Amino acid sequence: MSYNYSGNRLSSIVKGGTTYSYAYDSNGNTTTDGLRGMSIAYNYLNLPKTVTKGSDVLTYIYDAAGSKLAEKLNTTVNNFYTGAVVYKGDKTIDYIQTPTGIVRKVGADFIRQYNINDHLGNVRAVVNQSGTIEQATDFYPYGLAFSYNNLDKNRYLYNGKELQNQSLATTFFGMYDYGARYYDPMIGRWNSVDPMAEKTYEWSPYNYCYNNPLRFIDPDGMLSDDPTGFLKGWNNKVQQYNNEFYSALQDRLEDPKLLLKDAVNMASGLMNLATDVTGISNIVTGENKTAEGLSGMINMVTDFPKMSGEEKGSVLAGVGIAAMEIALTKKVPVGKIGATTEGVQYSGDLLKTAQKLYPNKAGKIEFHHITPKYLGGAKNGPLVPIDASYHQVITNDFRVLWPYGKGVPSATELQNIKKQIYSKYPLPSGN
């Protein structure tokens, strides 16, 4: 199988000499599934509303928050969903979800089933209360099962998510419901854009687990996670570096002599930072440049006391440039926790409105790309430090005017987009 793309969007798949085309709506949702020959319509939350093939129509019903309430094929309701308890179409209990598996109703009895999971949460086997194996499943890396069996006894499989086991015009649907969106294990891609795409803008909004499904999982269809806890530790360290960097920067602005006094300590800190940055890079890219980077850092720190005044000045300048490059190119996320927007003037009540919409972001600082990178802006292009909530509303409007995954606009289109955005949300003065 070969994949063809238009920007981030999969436009077609060529398999066995046959081309299967894909189409999308203005929000980036897949409306034509080429391999299955199905058409998909979406609700205002970008969740599948109907799936159609031939005369068969699969319908999903959700509440206002996007929780699935019911699913029916044509006129027959298959299931009603009420949290952990799932009912059949006749409103009798079908099964009850538990932390260890499900309790399935069989006639007048309730049968306990227990899941045996792997490190990614994939349900590899299901045993009943007597120890009998009810189901066993093996998966390809991106979630397609070698073969499906006994789905009447359990359909929570890859990552523990519910397999959509309906067939339309004899074609098996076979996507997984992750909550925020649906995942297609046949092609290893999501059927819609990541609602948290702005957090991982360097990746396609349709990618699954950073293209590394043997290590990462996606708990709810929004942000991928590392079940080993590596990323959680990395994020905590990044936050620590952010706060330390900005505190050190503020101290040195108030007393430049400190810059000379702790040059060696600052270089050592950059050495540690380089270790972590290259470490995460090694995992994603498979490259190993840590030793090379550490060697240069160690030599600089070791030789510093023996350097002349001129040499020390050169090193000091290099350290300062490297530190600013890290901040400005965002090699690590920037924005001191608890920082304020004191001294920066926003137009009217726009900031107050943004902070009411995103109270968890209020008062924090994020660097805003004047021309977003997904619209063709340079990675090291102009940045403006603004309140994180204000940054979020601007980002939202950019995505409305030009949906993520649509490709890069022309120069004229980009100029019009920026004019509309910054007329509505002027960048604050005082930066």
C-alpha cells in the first residue's frame, strides 16, 4: 500500500493497483473513507454522526459534551450507553464495565470477565470467572488485529478502546472510539484533527502516537502519552528549567555582574539541558548525538578557569547567545509558571474575556508566533510574549479561518487572515 498526501491530509491510498480516494470537510474530518467505500458525516463536536454505505446507515447519538448515548444501524438500536452500564436495544442490560474487565449478562446470569492487558493497555486475552479463555487477540503495531473473534463477548481491544464492530453493506467498519475522535487501525491514522494540535504543532494532526505505537499511547484521542512515565518526568523537568531560566535572567538584568560570577554554573546547566533535549530527540529520531554535545560542554567547563579574560568573555557571550536561542527557537517550551502580564497593555476588555474563557491559562506567559508555523511562518520567526489565555483565543480564531491540515495559504490569503485576526485581537503594546 502506498499513501498520497495533500498537505497533512491523506488524499488517496494505492493498493494492488487500485486507488482509493479520501475527502474531508472544512474542519479536516474525513468524509469519504476510500478503503471502506463509506461516507461519514460529523456533528458540531467533530464526532461521527452518521456512517453510510449503500442503503445502510450507522447513526451515533451524543450528549452536548460529546459522550456517546446510543448507536443504531438503520432503524435498529444496538446499544444505549449510560456510563459504565451499557444496555441492549431492548433496554435490558448488555454488560457493565469494571476496572478489570466487564460483567456480561447472559440470560438471567451475570458472568464476570477479566482482561489480560499488555504494557499499552491492549486487551490480549479475556478470561471468565471460571478461568476459561473467552477471547484472545494479537495486534499489528498500529492496532489492526490479526483476526477478530468472539466480539459478542468483548469489543474493548486495542488500548482498551471500543471497536466499532458493525458491518455496512457487508463491509466491516472497524474503527476505535477514543472519546475525542475515532481511530482507523487499517491505515494508522485518525479520522479527524487532534483537538490539542496546537500543543504538538511539529507533528501532523492526524498522526498516531508520534508514529511510535510500540512506545506511546493516546488515552482519549487528544494528546499521546508515555505509559512508562518518561514524558511526565520530562515535562516536569522542562517546567523546572523554565522557571530557573527566567529567574536567572531577571537576576542578571538587575545585576549584570552576576553573569560573570556564575558563568561556569550557567554552562553546566546548559550542559544538563542539552543532555535532556538530545535525549528526547534520540527517542523520536533514533539519532545519538548526546556524546558529541556533552564532550563540547565538558571541555568548555573544564577549560574555563584556565582561560584568559578575552577567552572567558567569548565563552560568556556564547553562553548568553545559546540561552537566548533556546528560548527564542523554543527548543524547550517557554513561559514561567505564575508569570504575569504586568506592564503590557491589552485592547479594551479582550484580555479579561480571554481569561474568563481559559482561567487555567490566565496570568501565564506564552510566546506567540505572529505568523503561525502551520501557516508557513518561520520556526525562528517573530515572537511576542502574551498572556496564555489571549494566545489561546487567537490560536482558535486562526484555526477557524484556516483549518489545521489544509496546507499553506498563499501570500495574499495569509495577509488577509492575519489582518482579520489582529484586527479582532490586537497584539498588546508594551512588548
